[in-house]
Amino acid sequence: MTETPYVGDFLENSPKNWGKWGPDDEVGSLNYLTGAEVLRGVASVRSGEVFTLQVRMGNPGGDPVWPGRESIQRRNVMDESYFARGEGDETPGGAHYADDVATIFLQASTQYDALGHVWYGGQIWNGYDAGTTADDMTKASVLPIAERGVVGRGVLLDVARHRGKDVLGKGETFTHEDLLEVAAAQGVTIEKHDILIIRTGFIGSYYETTPEAFYDGFLEPGLTYSPELVQWFQDMEIPNLVTDTIANEVTFEPGTGVTLPLHSALMRNLGVAFTEIAWLEDLAAACAADDRWTFLYTAAPLKVVGGTGAPVNPVVVR
């Protein structure tokens, strides 16, 4: 049996953007999204249609999450039943109210990863020591991304539709060359600083089956690593990768077995922001209906101090 290579050796010659925006940077390639890029995104708006890309949290049948995480656990701590039992404190004027509390994995919904979320070799994004992740993330947490916000031109690349499928198969892969092929078929050009939004149909499929079937032999479809793909992301100065999968890439790298190498190659090394578990079905249907695949993409995850990630409800305007 071939031994899985150490990811540091696997990515030994992979390009890095460490220091490109100074020694204190914590938002990485989002620095590419200048005011001019915001206006370029605004210029792509035609009809004023609005789409939100977060999956629902707390579905009765559960939510799509990475194996080992749990869906949101929410419960009321105050509602009319409390008042009916005489347990609620009456307010002057007699108004009643409801209140609730939730326990959540911060990455168990549509969410942004912190740039320090994944690392190897004892260093996270921008060369910060991995010890800064202890207890909470004092460097490259999700907070700087949340405080900055993300706004630019988004382009949807519907890989599943291009391949004539509702959803890609488990472990089905594609490369940046496939993305260029999809873009050409859609009649759209991927431009520098575009926010890439890739549809596989995977998250949509969760709601069409049972959790048992969804997680059986869990192996997500997605982008697969190559030095050429990483260099393409670098040359195109891609600020943000958004997909309707839980991890934005195929779970295990074919041929090597390395787990999620693009988290290291793109996020840790280049500072590309990752947005995962996006709901793309409605947006994709609208784009296909009128053959318009670009739009204004906006997002801001929750401002969680020290967070490794945070929920987000991206808003797209076409």
C-alpha cells in the first residue's frame, strides 16, 4: 500500500502570497477586491433580482454538515407556553415575547473559513505561528474577513449542468481547465479578481435523499489539486472560492490520498477565502434561464472573535 505523502512535501514548490500585503495581513487575497472591483460587480447587475445563498439552519431532517459536526441545536427558553403556565414574567403593559438559545458548530452552515483554519509545518496563513490557534485564533481568524466584508463580481460556473447532470457523482473531479471549458460553453469569460462560484449540485442533493444515503461512502465531488491549478488561481488573483459542497474540493486527492490539499495550497499559501455549503440551485436556474452568469456578490460572515469560521448568508444581485 502506497504511503500518503506529507502535505508539506506535496506542496513544497507551491506559490505563496505571504508578506504580499504586509506582515500583519489577515484577509489575504480579499485584498484584490478594491473599490474598482466593487464597481465592476455593480456594473454586472441588470435585473435587480436578489438571491440569498445560505442553506437553512435547523431543518427538521437535519442540515448538510461535515461528518463529525452536528446541525444547530436550537430551543425556546421563552414563549407563550411559559406564560400560559405562569412561568413567564409579565411585562408592564402585558406584552408577551419569545426567546431562544442555540448551540452551533460555526462551520455547520453556509460559512467562511478563517484563513488560519488549516495549516501544516507549524505555520498558518502569512507565516503566523500555528500556536496562535490555541484556545482561540489570535491571528487570521474569521473576524478580519467579517469586519472587511466581501464585495465583487461573481461568476457562476455550473459544472453539473454542463455535464448534463443534476448532481456530480461522489468523488467526481474537475480542474481549472474544466472551469474554463464550462465558462466558454456558458459564453462568459473568467476575469482577474472574479469571485468563483461553482455548482456541483451536491448540497442540493442533500434535500432530495436521506441523510443516511447522503453520507454513505462520503466522498465529495470537487476541484482536484494540480500545480497548474494553483498557479492559475495565483495568476488570476482569485479572491474567493464559493461552492455548493462542504469542503470546496474533492475529499481525498486521487492517486495520493492527501486530504483536502487545496485548503493548504489555496487558503494557507495564497490566502484565498473559502465559502462552503452554498445554496446555488435558485441562482443557477435563473442564470440558465436568461444566460447571464455574472452578478454582484456580497457577503459578510458573523463577527466571531477568534473564530475558525462563521456562518454567512451571501447576497447576490443580478
